[in-house]
Amino acid sequence: MEKEMTRHSYVGMWVTDGGHIRHELLPNGRYDEARGTRESAYQGRYEIKGNHIDYWDDTGFTADGKFVDENTLHHGGMIFRRQTVF
């Protein structure tokens, strides 16, 4: 699974407008979510099929989302944008 996710174009940091919630999609199929000043507020695994993403939090919570284009993720009623590194 790690090799598959390493090559996936959606791996990286996704941030809500204003930066309050940040999802880092890691290349090993895991994610790390920060909320405000709380780093690693939620962690778990994810799987991407096409433009759909499923999340399984380590606490048992599940969620999903949809990549509407290469730089925009809709998840949980929120809009995340790809954070680019300069």
C-alpha cells in the first residue's frame, strides 16, 4: 500500500481557508489532522479510489470526502485546498 500512496497525486497537506484544520495525507496511507493549535488532533488511515477518499480514524470514527479537482477537497462540509510548498 505504501508504494501505491507514495505515487498518488493527492498525497500532501490539505488546509481549510483560514488554516484552522489541516489534513496531511502521508505517503504510507496514514493521515494526521491538526485543528487550530492542536497538532495531531486526529490520526488514522485513508484510502483513495478515483476522486473519493475514505478515512478511518484510530478511535473508530469514519468519514469520507471528494476531490473536486486536483487542488480542492470537500470533506465534512468543509473545503480544503492543497497547500503548496515554495
